[in-house]
Amino acid sequence: MLCAGKKSYFAALVCIFTVTSMLAVSYRRLQRLSHQPKVMQEGRRCRGKIANSTITALKDNKTFIISPYFDGRESKVTRLIGIVHHEDVKQLYCWFCCQPDGKIYVSKAKIDVHSDRFGFPYGAADIVCLEPENCDPTHVSIHQFPHGNIDQLPRFEIKNRKAETFSVDFTVCISAMFGNYNNVLQFIQSMEMYKILGVQKVVIYKNNCSHLMEKVLKFYIEEGTVEVIPWPITSHLKVSHEWQFMQDGTHIGYYGQITALNDCIYRNMERSKFVVLNDADEIILPLKHPDWKTMMNSLQEQNPGTGVFLFENHIFPETVFTQMFNISSWNTVPGVNILQHVYREPDRKAVFNPRKMIVDPRKVIQTSVHSVLRAYGNSVKVPMDVALIYHCRKALQRDLPRESLIRDTTLWSYNSSLIANVNKVLSQTILQAQK
């Protein structure tokens, strides 16, 4: 035996540690070998219908594929963003078709369900497969087995295959628009504030919205600011309006928001220098800088190697008004006029104050809503005197008298440009239709 003759307690511990380490290394090597792509078929053409829906259900109806992305940051893998049942989905395989030699490679997937599932049976997941070394596949199919016929399975295009130069500095990801969303005025004000602050692209995962909101989205799509990603989550799963599972038979929280956010990060990984993760009723307001670009240059200089910047959320109750900026032409537009809400709630002691983020997408592996779950590099909490999140919504501290609120008119420093820009959009969309 390996440990023969070793009688001392210390020697026995060393022996046990050595054997355990050898077994662990052997297990990891075997695991890696089991995930290595293997040639299953040769000399055939790639088949299968190319998937064109944002959410595609596999045959087990417990696995839903959003999109695959090439990820070469650690090794050469395809990372599929998806939704899975956290207990029932145990095994999946990537089938890669390599042209022009027509070889079919099969690679066992690592299924990584994100830790922030909040008790729901379904959660965001990374389905990660090693790619063939001598092939850069353009499409992949997902199968429950390493053998069989995949001709009828959907094929998914692998995005981010080619590195690109950044086309924009800032992309805002909004997920998800649902509940027949009709907060039109505040949405337009947020879009125009984003543009003033330096945003070139806003990606919206849309489940549904009002007819009036559709007109506004159409305007921004034609302008080139907005990209709408259809998000038919309700066609596949029972969704909750809450973030935490309530034992009510729902499958996934908050319209699959976390999955959409992860997809948005990978979708913009090669085309945007920064990705901003916030909701349509939230604006990251700089207090020391005129715009986000100047602010982020300063923050990166002070925090080298940091890829995640977290900003404090502050509630400006929509029930507390000021009579300033009561613009008559806006009164016919549904939604909140943020310029009239400049009183914010004070922080509550011993209550978690959630944050939203500006991230370098190339340093993020997995994200949740208020923090990243896995990333390269550090995360930094941005001090409130540098920037805060202006969040105009229903009050959280409903019993507070007005005099207990904090008057904060930071938003008004943008009022001239904001009013002119909002009027321009309204005149070309809603007000034009009302004439």
C-alpha cells in the first residue's frame, strides 16, 4: 500500500492528503475528458431548422435556449444562455457541425444554474460546451443524448464568433417590459436623459406594452437608439410579478429578468465598451461629472482592474409633487413627469439599499439584478457624492411626511435640454397623433 510503514499521525495525515489530492486531480481530468468534443458522424451537411425565436423550448420542455455565444476568455467554449428546471435537467449535449469537412462533433455540456434563483423551480443557466479545436463552428444544436438524429432539432447561430471594434460607448439593458406597459412620458424622459448622459443604444426585452408605447418604441427604433428583443416568456412559463417564490405555482421570477440581463451582457460584449443594467424608471445621475463618459473615465482611473461599478438606488416618490415644470402639453401623455419629483426618501438603517450597475461586459461571467455573481476583476460601490440612481416610483416609506424627505434637484440641471428633447419626440409621436 501507498501508506505502508507510515505509523505516525502526521505521516498518516500527509498520506491521506496526498491520496485525496491525486484522486481529485484524476477526477477533474476524467471530467474534462468526458466533456471533450468527439467526432460522431462524418461527411454530411449541417441540417436542422435555424431557430429564429428569442426563446426556444427543447423537446423536454424544461430547457429553454435564448442564444449561444462564443466565449474564449478562459478556453474555447460555446456558452448558451438559457433557462432550465434546476432539478430535472441533468444532462445536455452540444452538437457542432463543422464545414466544409462535414464532421459532427458532440460535446457534453456543463449546466451551471445561476445561484440567484430565489426559490423558483426555473432559473437562468449557462450551458457551456467545449468546442472542437480544429473547427470554429457557426451553429450548434442541443440534444439530451450523445447519440441520435438531430435533423429535426433547431440550430442556433453562435454569436460573438468574430471580435469587433466597439461601435458604442454605453448600452442600457432594460428587462423586461411587461404588464401592458404604458408609462409613456417617463419612458421618453428616461430615453432622452440616457442620450444626454452619453448612451448610444438601449436594448429592451419586451414582453408586452400599450399601443401608444409601441408608437414610441417605433420612433426610437427608426432613430437607431432602441433595439427591441421580443421576450415571449409567458408563452413558455408561468411568470411571477415578484422576485421571490411565493409557493403560488409560478415557474420563474419577474418575467425571467435575470436571464434577459445575462443575454444582454453577452449580446453587447463585442460592441459596447460599457453595459448599464437598470430599469426604465431609473437614471444614474452623476453629481461630479457632466456625463457618464467623464464619470467612468474618472472611476476607472481611480479603480484600475475594476469591471463592475455599483450605484445606490434612491426613491423619489411619484406621489410627492412640485409645481415646477408643469408643462401643459405633457398633461395629455400617460405617465410620470420626473421633473416634478425632486424629493427623495432618506436611507433606512438596517435595510438593504439595492444597487444597479455599469459594467465592462468582457469582465462579467454571470450577473444578477443588483450585483454580479461571477466576474474577472473587482466590484466597486460608487460613493453617493459621485452619482446616485434617480428612481421615480411608488413610495417605499409611505408614512413619511414631506418634511422628512430630502429635496434633491440634481435632475433640474438638465432641464433645458431634457424639455426640448422630450417635446421633439412627443411632437413626432403622440402629440402628432392627437392633432
